[in-house]
Amino acid sequence: MIDTVLKDDWELKQTIALGTVAVVCLMLCGLFGHRWAMHGSGSQRRLVEQLQKRGILKSERVIFTMLATDRALYTDRSPYTDAPQPIGHKATISAPHMHAYTLELLADKLTDGASILDVGSGSGFLTACFARMVGSTGRVVGVEHLWRLVQRSTENVRRDDPNLLSNGCLRFVLGDGVLGWAEGAPYDAIHVGAAACKVPPKLVEQLSHGGRLLVPIGCPGRAQWLTQVDKKPDGNEETHAVLNHADQNITFIGS
Ligand code: SAH
């Protein structure tokens, strides 16, 4: 009799234990399965390693910055895939390799205390990278013509590191980036995230002597080149195409 009671008790405990394990497994599968479906199987570290292997990421400071800035905080859609992703309002977050090229091309201007303008700041990913590279004494302005994206990018950075906003180093403003942002000029570097038919003259005007502008140039339906304009210390400009942009499904300035 006692034996039967003990056996029943043991079986009951075993059933409860197995049931608990099954429920926990289902919960974990639900949680991580959802995360996997949203983010894919990668990680920011793996993405950065791939960009290093392809020879796109080279300098330590840029590698460190891209490791510190998790793309999953700036887009929910396959953040660790090397492709642009829609962020709403017909805008996209650029592909990670484009972020990497941009940071490498501007790295020697992204120094402590520098002033940077990011035109068409979109998700805010690159703007946050700029802020990390210029440090708390630097100034970074992201100018975006869609109010919803100004709000969204501010929220993204707040989740990433609220200090970047509260220490006054980084801010997003609403405006037509073709006109730059005169209030913060001159800039040591200006980056344009949307393509233009020709180099916007106001942006060249707002570059400091020794400053650098990066902008994808090419009219719709034509070849596009990431174009670098250097304003020399004597004020003269030097312009050259640095990268064929033809495979980028890039937003046009004003759209
Ligand atoms: N570097 C951004 C790229 C966003 S796509 C990122 O990786 O997230 C280009 C952005 O330029 C879009 O957000 C679009 O709304 C913005 N844009 C287009 N024309 C603009 C203009 N005239 N002034 C300011 N922003 C503009």
C-alpha cells in the first residue's frame, strides 16, 4: 500500500518535472525563434568580421566603432545581412559595407572634437558612429527631411546610448539637407546619405578648410559614384569619384 502511494507520488513528480521542462522549452523556442526570424542567425561581431575579411573594414577605430554600434538597434529587418533595409517612408538604412566604406573614407576627419554633418540621417546608425568617433567634445548634426525619421533615429540612439544625446554631442534636426545646416558650420566632414545629380554647393560652402564631403553623385537611371570633395587648407577644392555606387538602390535627395 505504502509502496503504491510512493510510486504514484514519484510518477506525479516526474510528470510535473517533464511538463515544466516542456513548457520552458516552448517558451525559449518562441522567444529565440522570434528573434531568429527577425534578426537572422548573425551578430554584429560576425558582420564586422566579414567586412574585415573582405578588406572593407581596416582601421582599428572604425572596427571598434562598428562593433559598438549594433545594427539591430537601428533596424528590425535582417540587421546582420549586408544589404540595405527599408525603414519606412520609402527610405532605407544603407548596407553595412556602405557604412564601413564611409567611415573608413572619413576616418581621418572623425577625430576628437570634430564637427560633422550627416545629411539624410535616416535610421541614425551612421550618425551614432560619427558621434562615437568624435567623442564627447565633438559635435554631430543629423539633418533629415522626414519628421518621422527624425523621431525614429532619436529613439534608436536613445536605446543605443542615451549619453550621445544628453551630452550635447549628437542631435537630429528637421530640414532640407541640400541646404546643409548653417548653424553648425563649418564642418570637418559632411556625409550625404541620399544621391544627387550634382554636388550641392551649400554643402561645399559649409566645409571647413581641410574638410571632406562624401556624396553619391548620379542622376536617376544613370551610373552613380560616391564622390569625395576635399576643401584644401587654401580653400581650393579637389573632387574625385571614389566608389561605383551602381548596385545601391539609393534614395534620391528630396524623395
Ligand atoms: N545613412 C542613412 C541613409 C538613409 S537613406 C542610414 O543608413 O540610415 C537616405 C535618407 O535621406 C532618407 O532617410 C531620406 O528621407 C533622406 N533625405 C532625402 N532627401 C533629403 C533632403 N533633401 N534633406 C534631408 N534628408 C533627405
